[in-house]
Amino acid sequence: MKKLMNVPNDVVDEMIEGYAAAYPQYVRICAENKRSVVSSQLVRLGKVGIVIGGGSGHEPAFMGLIGPGFADGAPVGNVFASPPPDPVLQVTKAVNGGAGVLYMYGNYAGDCMNFDMAAELANIEGIRVETVLVTDDVASASKEEAHRRRGIAGGFLVFKAAGAAADKGYTLDEVVRVAQKANANIRTMGVALSPCYVPQTGKPSFVLGDDEMEIGLGIHGEPGVKRGKLGTADEVAEALLSTITEDMPLAAGDRVAVLVNGLGSTSHMELFIVFRRVSRLLADLGVEIHRSFVGEFVTSLEMGGCSVSIMKLDEELAEMVDHPADTPLYVQK
């Protein structure tokens, strides 16, 4: 393992400190908790607060998406670990504009427990909190048990849709509805080509042969659904998209948003080659790509590989996907 770091146990706090120093016009660290990162702009009274979060190591998710049109705050956990309730509560209080707060995060046991505890504490203080779990990973559970699925890169588009609805002045119930609709209409499938190394252990998250890839791997190094010989970019794109369309069929005339997400060490060259094949396959189905996202959105430290997310759009979701956003690590005009 080779990383630019000082003391392994300090990497998260030093990252947050550096991030806030780099982008003071966007974010600040709450004085009450150094793991609570919120917008540096004044709270907009009457606007629903959008709180996203989870473990570190997925940058630019989650704190990199704080800004107008997106999230208002993000509690930050240790690498691949949920933030505890206290930083979640501090973020909640800091972004509350009197219209309630929406929590969104991946469907992982630790996140569910800690965010739920924070929501209970916030309710005691008179802040209404609602939650929408992201469950886009088709590899992690069957269609019949979709509620058990993990949240991975598709969360970016769920967060974006909800952030847009909040920015437009929707009520908390309406923002929840939009977020739930976005989550219900998105599927993600990923492939890993190489592991990542957690700073505190220095050990690889998994081991692959030089000629192997793992299909369906989670963003914390969880096992995939199968391991096989490394395929070409076209073969990988076809495998990922076919799994998605088996779970969420697409028909001629459908409109979609497509996200090809790098996991940390995959070049943009490779990501665009994957997108090239995905776009041609969708064109063959008669499916229109309304908007595309290619790059790193939800990473896994320096893991090699990528994921493909497809969001099926109606008029409302298309409007949310198109809504402007301005964050340090993602801008859309």
C-alpha cells in the first residue's frame, strides 16, 4: 500500500479539514462536531434540508455534493463505516430551515441504525425528519427482495433528484415522494478489476488474479455475484447492462439518464469506452439517453473498475435530473 497520508487513524479528519480549507465558499465544519460538514451559505427558511452521508472513501460522495441544488450537509464516518448519531444530529440542526429534513443514504445496517437514532433525537428537538434509503444495486438481492439491496453509485442520481425538488421549494412530503420515485426507477451494476487498501489495515479489500474480474462487487469490497476472466470493455458493458435490463426492462421510446461511474482508479478513457458501448446498446433498443454522467461520483478509495446506472425517466424526474447544481466536486448548469 502506498498512500499520501500522515497517521492512518487521522486520514478522515485531515481530509475534512483540507476539504473545508479548499472550499470555504461552499462548506464549513460545524463547531459542535468536526465530522459534521454543512453548506457555508445561510439556511434558506422554508426549504427542506437535504442530508446525505455515510462512510469515507467514496469521495466525491458525500460531502463533495454539498451546494445549491444538491445536498445541504453530510455527516462523515470513518473509512467504509457509518457516521455515529452525533454528527448526523449536528448536521440536521445546522441545515434545518423549518420545513423538515430528509435523510438519504445507502441501505447498510450501520447507517440505518445511526441515522435512525439521530432522527429520533432530532424529533425530540422538534425537527421532523424523513428517510429514503437508496437500494439501486441489483447484484445484492433478488427483485423479490429489492428492499434488501445495497445503495451504490445510483445514489448520486437519487440525491440529485431530491436536492432539486428541495431547491424548487417542494414540501418535505413531496421531496420524499420524488426521492422514492427516483430510487424505484434506478438500477446499478458494477465490476471490480482491482482492490482498494483501507489506510488503517494496509490490506487489500479482496484479491483478484491478474486476468480476473469480479461482477457485482459492492463499494466496500463486498463479494460479487461471480468471478471470471477479464473481458473487453464491450463485454463488460454488455454484461452490466443486460443484468440491469433483466431487472428493469426498457422499451423503445423510454427515456433514461445514464451514469458510468469510476470506482477510484479507472481512467476516464476506459469509462468513455464503456459508455460508448452502453449508448449503442440503448440505441439498439430504441431508448433515448436524456442526460449522461461519466466520471467518478461514488468511489471506493483506489478500487479499479466501474459501475453502470440507468434511471428510467418521466417528465418530473427528467426535470430534476436537469436542475442546476453547484458543488465543489460537481457542477451542472
